[in-house]
Amino acid sequence: MTEIDIDRVVVEEDEVPRDKRETCEQCGEVIVDQEIVIAQGKIWHKQHFRCSNDRCEVILQEDYQARKE
């Protein structure tokens, strides 16, 4: 298993040009002034970083583990 820590970053909207802003992997919206999750080279709003099982209601918190496939 691979363990990946969650990083929290706050970005001010006026500090980053619109075309260079990060977008959430789940919803596609620009991430500004919010806690984020960075894992496996992708970025999510913290509330959108969830288990990939559609029936799972777990919101992942401080860290997560992924199976090597």
C-alpha cells in the first residue's frame, strides 16, 4: 500500500492568473481560498476527496491509503 499525506494550501484569487489557477479533479471548479487535497498529482476541494466506491459516504481526512494495482 502507498500512504499519501494530505496537504492544505490557501490560494488568494488575485495572486494567480485565471488561466493558471488549479481546478478540482471532481467538480472542475477553480480552487480559491479553500482547503485542498493534493494526492497522486491531482488536486481536489477537501470535501470532494472521497472514496471511489459510489456507495461509500466517507470523506477522507488526514491521510489515505491506496492499493497498488
